[in-house]
Amino acid sequence: MNDNELSTAVRESVAEIHSATPVARIISRGRSVRARRRIPRVAGTLIVAAGAGLALPMLLPSGHPDSHPARIQLDAWTVAKQANGDIDVTIKQLKNPAGLQSTLRADGLPVNVTFSDSASDDFKVVQSASCRDYDLGLDVLNAVFHNTYAASGSALVINPSALPSGVGVNLFVAPHAEYWTSRTPAAAAKPLAPGTIPPHSQREQALMIEYNLVHTSQQCTG
Amino acid sequence: MGVGNQQLDFAEFYRSAADECLRTVLVSVGDQDTAQELVDEAFARAWASWRTVSRHPAPKAWVVRTALNTGISRWRRRHREVPVPDLARVADLPAASGASARLVDPQVMAALARLPARQRQVVALRLILDLDTARTAEVLGIAPGTVMAHLGRAMAALRLALQPQLQQENQS
């Protein structure tokens, strides 16, 4: 049996399967999703373009009561706290992780931040030795972390109010291996045909943000 | 584009992609009801973000990735307490149980269910959704070389499991 025959057998094994859901029901459900401002999520890992100047779209109200301005924007990273308490984190360069960590902690987020210069492609979550992983399942992870699709220009959004008591956040950021690159802004202006991958000449280094939940402690999350 | 046109655009996308996405997720998760729910939720999210998704270079891949990442919705867990199927157990269930058993090839599905989850996902994306290696790697967040390695191992395991069946079919 050659690969073609085997592939055909696999395809034919589900060829009689058809979706039973009418599009009207999907659209109705989509409206609910939109109304609740739920957005597509990636559990655990987010790839963002490095150095691309990703813009956060929201405008923050004046008179923000927190201990630092509502929006901290540096060349390396940006932290913006939304009116609903969500914290938007955009990382463009691997600089000053301690500053990012202290900024997020000042926003009330128990967090441990690690930057690595070593490119990786194994998607293994790395955390400080002082942190202990807290596996509460995908539902909690998705309630705490979400992101708009990376191409839309936003990055990781953290919802601190969804964190159960005693649970903190671990962020690990590193360059991804060469494959994980995003289109340069100039290249991105030209649409690609569906299903095509941009050539390497149109790409730039991408960053990988990995996130997970950890037990809070003085050593780990401050 | 107005909302009406967007809706027509999305409806056309759904019509052309729903079956393929459902089959892909079914091969990945092994249970038709679960696959249907995950794909429905992923398409609903696609509609909720249609302005973004419609510009995605591979919207079907977006839907499948979202479905695989979503897991069973909180709503369903709370109200119906349907767990994610244990594929190792599904593979041992009698092939005739359930409505979907009449629509899928039980021996192929059982062979797929015995593969590790990642290999199953690679098979689904490469063979059912017909993505190339690079796009499959992107969807799964792994290196292209890893995709090829998973596919090679999966095909070898499937060949071992299905060869007697296919030979029998060819002889008859």
C-alpha cells in the first residue's frame, strides 16, 4: 500500500461527514460572541512581530487611578491598562524584563517575566525556578489570557480579575526560530493569495510569548 | 463592505469550508459531536471577527486552529457534563455505536485514534484540510521538520494497522 492509497483511505473514512449546523445559527452565536467581546484565543503561545511597532488600539480615560500612568510605552514593550481592568502587553524587543515585570506588578498582576535571547521552536514553557506551575485547565487559562489575531496588530491581553486566589502569571518571551517570522510592514501592505506563505525575504524576526499560570509566592510573583 | 455583504461573504465561506473543517477536527478529536461543537464555536468566532479572519491568508486553517484550541465550551461542560473523549478508549469501542459510526470508516477511525494526538492533528491538517507542511507547522506551532516527522510516523503506523483491511478490500 503506497502513501496515496493510504491518504485516500483516510480521506474517504470521513467523506460522508457533513456539518449539520445551519449558517444562521453560527451567525447568531457569532453575534453573542461579539457582544461579549470574546475573541479568538491561543492557549499558551503567541507569536508577534518583533520591532514592528505593533499598535494598541484603545484610548484610555484620563484620571486613571493606578499607581502609574495607564499606558507605559517604551521602545521595547508597551503596557496599557484598559478601563475594564484588562492589561494589554505588547513586546517588541527583548529589553528590560525587570521593568516590564515591575510595571505589571504595579498594575496588581502577580507576575514573573523572563526574557531569553536564545531562539527556540519547541514551545516549552520556561519559568523561573522559584515558580511552581498551577494547572487549572484550559478554561481558566483562556479566561486570563487572550489575544486578537497577531496580524491585527495587538498582542497579549491579560484579565487579572479572572485569576483565582493564589494564582499568578508566568510570561516567557524569546525569539522564535527562523520559521516563525512575520511579514514586514511593507510586505504586509500587499495581500497574499489564499494559502500562500510569504517568502523569507518578506519576513522579519518574530517573538514568541509563552504564558502559563503559577502559584503566587514572594519569590515568584512578588 | 456592508454588514449584509459581509454576511453573504461569511455564509459563502461557511458553505464551502464547514464540511472540510468538521472532518479535519473530527480526525483530530475522534468524536463527531465534539468536533461539531468545536467547529461551530470556531466558525462563530470567525464571524465575530470576520473583518480580520476574512483577510487571513488561510481562513480554513484559522477555523481549525481555533477549534482545536477552544476545547469543549464552558457552557457545555456546565450543562451537559460531556467530557473530552478519551481517544484510547474510543478506539476500543464497538464500531457500530453512535450515529457517526454509520458515516465514518470505523477501522480507519480506530487506527487514527491510536495515534498520539499530535500525529493525528498533522494527519488531519495535511490529508483532510490539504495544508502544506509550512502552513501545518504554523497552525500547530511546531517546526516544519517536526510536521514531516510526525506525518512519516503516522503514515507508518496507519499502514501497519490498515494494510490487512485494504488488501482484503482489493482482493474482494
